[in-house]
Amino acid sequence: MPELPGRTPAEILARLDALRAADLPVRGGRTMAYVYDSGLDGAEDLALAAQTRVAGVNGLDMTVFPSVVTLENEVTGRAARLLGGDARTAGVFTSGGTESCLLAVLTAREHARRTRGLREGAELLLPATAHAAFHKAAHLFGLTVVEVPVDPQTCEVRAEDMAAAITDRTALVVVSAPSYPHGVIDPVADVAAAAAARGVLCHVDACIGGWYLGHLRLAPDAPDLPPFDLSVPGVTSISADLHKYGYTPKGASVLLFRDAGLRRHGWFAQAGWPGYPVVNPTLQGTRSAAPLAGAWAVLEHIGTDGYVELARRVHAATVRLAEGITAVDGLRVLGRPRASLLAVASADPALDVFVLADEMRTAGWYLQPQPARGSSPANLHLTVTAAAAGEDRLRELLAELEKAAARARAAGPAVVDREVAAVAAALDPEALGEEEVALALAVAGVGEDGALPERTAPVLAVLQAMPPALAERLLPEVIGRLYRL
């Protein structure tokens, strides 16, 4: 093994700064996916200080580090009060929305096994717009996904369609508040009632919307929002990320259950080995206390009134953006967005939204491309945060969007060769060898090093033309090429 000499702190930090220079900005509201910026001075410094205070604390054993229990009780308690909980409500702090969703599904599977004897063929009932994390959960925990199409106009699932799909094998029904692709809220109350009538658990995925919608409805001038939380009869669990509209550091989410008895189905305990007794309330064993402490500090600092004001600003900005985007020639907003997310599609065949995304990125904005699937056309996803809610920033975004749309229309759509698309459709994803994979990636414009071209519209167009199973076979190959080992 070659000798690796130590570096000075200055050299190490300089290296980090150099690496970060290639990343999208995480502050300022120009990256409209993945990151959440409150725009508040001091919040990030407070979170970092709180995280430093608990460096080295291991949440694996809460009897040794009781501070973890206190912080988690206060964080989940605050969430329960916001999201319709009562004295029975039980919660758990997780590493993010994906883990919260995974635990909701795992808990439902175990509940169905122990209370209904459902040990084989358990099903997970989802709207087509449910987050990919639920498909991951079904894959990991051996459930079969039953997917229900959404209304192509509203982008919401129909309650009667969900009710009709519930069977004796359904372990969990999922609805979104809001759905990530389009920012719409599913009919939670009607779906939850249908699930309860069949004795089935119902989970509300409010990972992106829980903290935002929960505070928005407390505003004096709050918009009319449908009920979506634990106060709704039939809702048995709800997930809400804090590192989204709680504006806390990454790695912070909560999963709330109707009661502690239900939560217990998702815990793992092991006393039958020669080591120490193990109890894991999450998928992790060792758990850093840093995300929990950082989240707790930010929640305490901003407080209810602060979050209500942030939510009001984001709501006003989202409404303003939706109106402004609709006024741009060739663009339209999909569905009936009720939260802080917008999906922008083209109303003009000459205007390709993937090309538009490239044009916006060259101008310093990141709008997340979403390929067409089912009834949802290709679109650009915008996550509106408080940092993007200022009037000057909104005017800047809308002005740049209009100019970029003109440039994208002049450039023309990204075109996929029909013969290539036909060949791709005929491929068997499971039978692809290394040579076929390399050829398919080359056709998609992906180099041997996994690097994507500077303009990604042609790659996205090819990806969109592929059957989902083929795209799912190739995407890990793209990511795998980025890593050397």
C-alpha cells in the first residue's frame, strides 16, 4: 500500500473547497431541488454548533446517552403536536424521508403478519405518483406493489380507485401530501376511510410537505387545505422531513404512529446472542446524534411563529411563480398544486423542457427534469424555498425562464432516433451483457467514465424513450462508472 502522508488542516479544507466548486450552490434559492434554504442568518451556524456539542455521541444505546432520548422526545413531540397527534402518538427520529418510508412499510408488514396472519403475498398499495422510496421498501421487504393511476388532469389519485384496489392481501395503503412529482395532495380522508373499513393501515407521505403544510394552515390568511395528518380517521402513520421545510441539516426526519403499540411492530430486538442486548427503533444500529441535535437546535430557534412566516412566504412565492410560468409562452403548470412544488410542462411541441433545463442551468438555475411516465408528460420540477421567495429573486427567475424558453424553442427538441428506440424497446434488461450495456450507454451519450455531457437533454430524451425496466438496468451502470472501486 502506498504511503499516504498527512496533510495540514489548511490543505485539507482547500481541497474540499476546490471539490465543492463543481457542485450546484446550496444557498440562494437557485438550486430548485435537493436543497432547502431558509435564508435566515445564523440558523446554519447554530446547527453546526449544536452538532459539535454531541460529536461522538452514539444513539445506538439510549440508556448510556440519555440526552438522545430527551432530544428525540422533544423533536417528535413537536412534530406530533403539529401533525394531529394526541397522547397516544408515538414517533421515531430517522435519517431522512427514505428511512421513514422504509420503516412505515416494514412496520405495516410486521403488523399484518402478527395481527392478520398475512405472511405471504403481502401488497403495498400506491398511487402512481408515490415516491420511489416505497418501491424500494417493497423490494427490500418482499411486498408486491399495486400501483393505481392518477387522474391525468388533477394528478391526484381517485379515492374510489384506491378503495377498489384494496384486497385481503393489502398490508399498507399510501397517499401523499403532497406528491413529489406534481405538488398535489391526494384525497387523504377518503382513502384513509376506505382503508380503515377494510382493517388496513394507511400511511401519509408528508416528507416534503408535513412541516410546511402543518405551519401554513396556522397562518391567519392560510389557504384552504384538505385534512392530511393523524387527526384524520384511518390515518395510522405519517412521515415528515425536518431537513426539508424545517430547514435543518441533512439527515433529519420523523415518523409518527397512531400509538406506541403500532410503532413497536417496526422495532428490532436481539437478546439471543453472546453480546449486549440490542434494540433498534430504526434501520440503523449506530446512530450519530449530530443530525438530531442540529435539527432540535434549529426547530427551537425558529419556533412556531417563525415557521408560519416562512411557510407564508413560500406559499405566496409558489402562487406567484405558478401565475408567472403560465404567462410564459409555451409553458403550463401540471395538476392542481397545493403545496410548494410545481411541475412545469410544455404546451408547445417546439419547446422541449429538457432543452429548457439545459438553458436554465447555463444561466445559473437548476430545475429538475422529470421524464414522461404514464399520464405525466415530461416536465421540470421546482421546489420553492424561503430563499427563493423574495420578489427580486422571483422576477429574476421568471425573466430568465422566458428568455431560456425562447432559446430552447430556437434550438429545437432533443430527438431520439426511431430505430434506436425500437431496438431499445426490444432488449431484455435481464439478459444484457457488458458489451450490450456499454453500447446502450454510448447511444445515450454516457462516456466510459460515467460522465454525462454538459447538456443532458439528449441523454434524458433517450432515457425517456426506454422502457422503465431497461432504464432501471442501465442507471446503476451509469452511477457505477463514477466510482473507481
